[in-house]
Amino acid sequence: MKSLYFLFTFLFCSSLVYTAEPIVNIPNLPSNSELELYEESEGIFALKILELYKMSIALETQLRLNGITPKTKIIQPTMEELEDMDIKILKKYFNIAISLYNEVLKSPNSDRQELLETINELNYKLRDTIAIYTIEQGKIRNELLDLMNKRLMEIEKNNSENLELAINQNFLNCFDYKDWFSVAAISKLFVSNGNDVLKNDPGIGVQVSLNLCRIIGFWENFEVKYEYLAPKFFTEYKINERSSFREQWNSNLNNVSGGGPLVISKSPNFIQGLNVFAGYFWANANIYNSASGSMNWEGASISFDYFMRSPSCKYPVELFAGIAIYHSFSRNLIFSSNVNRYEVNDLGKTHLAVNIGLRYNIWRSPF
């Protein structure tokens, strides 16, 4: 009986000596929902693989210290694997660790304290490896950010240059733009014979022009122009050699004409040409603050204006100067008054005026 007890005690102690206990425990593989979380975070995924790799090294070391060559080969994770975030990679390193774990369970016992010291040393090395990996990752990301910032600055510079070029081209493209709608301020002075009775100062007026080439279907620069002018007419009556008096007239002149510009020359900085218009006019006048005195006149008109302008859309203005001829086929220009010897002032059928003005092109288009 005593011999049998000794035998059982020996066998139990032998099992404690020769049956190995793994130095680390391998946790179960995460569930599918947990695996999805690993896929969403690059940092968590990388740390999980490094943790399995650390456990595999610990178990391999335990086997080698026990004089056993592991059947399972350890593979060091690559940077690509750590950044790939593929569940298959995580399962691969889990299978390596669990395989080494099972080999340790089947192996004889070893010096646990020596293993713990080795594992601690590996832990320190692994911390250094993780720190180096983190620093390298941060360095790579900083380099990528620097490259991205440099690229963004280059793109911004190119876009600015392209935008400036497009703006400049757009300004120069007005070189061939059509003027669809414009208004102008004009000052006009009649210079024809007034028989020493009729005189005038420069009158002011306004012109409105509309391009109708789309409607009429020919001459792409054809315009219809309306002009209103308020001439400053005066009649001066000489009573005798020492005395005379003057009357001012409230005058209105309306003119509707058609025509357009004839470009003489073009350059990137300057366009010049001649505006030619012909049409119909009508005019009337009466003496200020007097019931007497009248003028009614109508007929044909023709005008020639030299113009110059910049081709830039930035400056849609045009300076012009020229002459206008007014002619009536049916009646003379007559200023009537109740002053003796000046009841009828017949000034003839044709009169000439000079003018200067500034046009503003409100609507320009290349089409």
C-alpha cells in the first residue's frame, strides 16, 4: 500500500515538472462585429497584429529555451500588412500564435522565471519597435502633408495664373465683341450760316443705340440710333447801331437713324473707326417766356463720327467726334418772331453741326 502511494506521488510530481504551461494566454479571435471595428481603425488593427506577434515570439522563445525547435514558423508583420486592415491578415497571425500555444502545451516544462525575463526583454524591444513605428508613421505623414501643401500651393499658383490669363484673354476678346446696346452723352454746335441773326452755344443731348443685326439678318454691326438734342439757339436783333437785344429759344431736336461702325484699324491697345448714320429728324422751338416766335423743321440727316476706344472689356467707353448734316427737301429752317424787320428769318434748307461725345457700351457680346 505504501509503495503504491509513493508511485502515485512520483507520477504527479513528474507531470508538474515535465508538463509545460504557456507563458502567455492567447485570447479568442474577436467576433465578426469586433472585427469590423478593427477594420475601421488603422491604429487598433496594427496594435492587435503586433500583440499577436509579441505572443508568438514569447511562445517560440519558451519552446527554444526548452530545447524544442518550433514547428510553426513566425512571420514578422510588414508595414503594408499593418496598414492594409484586412481581416485575413489578422486571422493569419492569430493562427500562428494559437499554433505555437498548442505546441507549448504538448512540450515538457521549462524555467518559468527565465522565460519571464526573456518576455520582459522582448516587451521592451516591442515597445521600442512600436515607438519607432509610430515615429516613422508620423514622419511619413508629415512628409505627405508637406508634399500635399506644396502641391496645393502649386495648384493654387497655377489656378491664379490661369485665372489671370483667362481674365486678360477675356479683356482682349472684347477686341471682336459686338456692341448690342449703348448710351452716349453728346454736345453739338451748329456752325452753318445764321444770317447774323441766329446764334447758338453748344447744346447737350443723349443718344441710345441698339444693334439689330440678328433681326435684319445682314451687316452684323447695323445699329438703330435715337438722338435727342436741346440746342441753345439765340436770335439777336439789332435795333440801331447802338442798341440790340437777344431772345433765347427753347429748342428740341429729335433724330432717328440707322448705320454702324466702319473699323479703320485694330490693335491690342487701340481700335479706331468711323460711325456712319443716316436718318430722319424733326425739330421745334419757341421763345422762352413769350407767346410769339416759333420754329418747325424736319428732314433728312447724315452723320460721320470718328471714334476711338480700348478693346478691353475693362473700359467699355468710346470717345467720338464728328459732323452732322441736316437737310430738308420741303421747307427752309425759319425762325419767326414779332420783331420789326425780323418777322421771318429764313436760314435755308441745309445746316451743318459739329459734335463731341462719350459713349458707354452697356451690353457687349462675342455672339
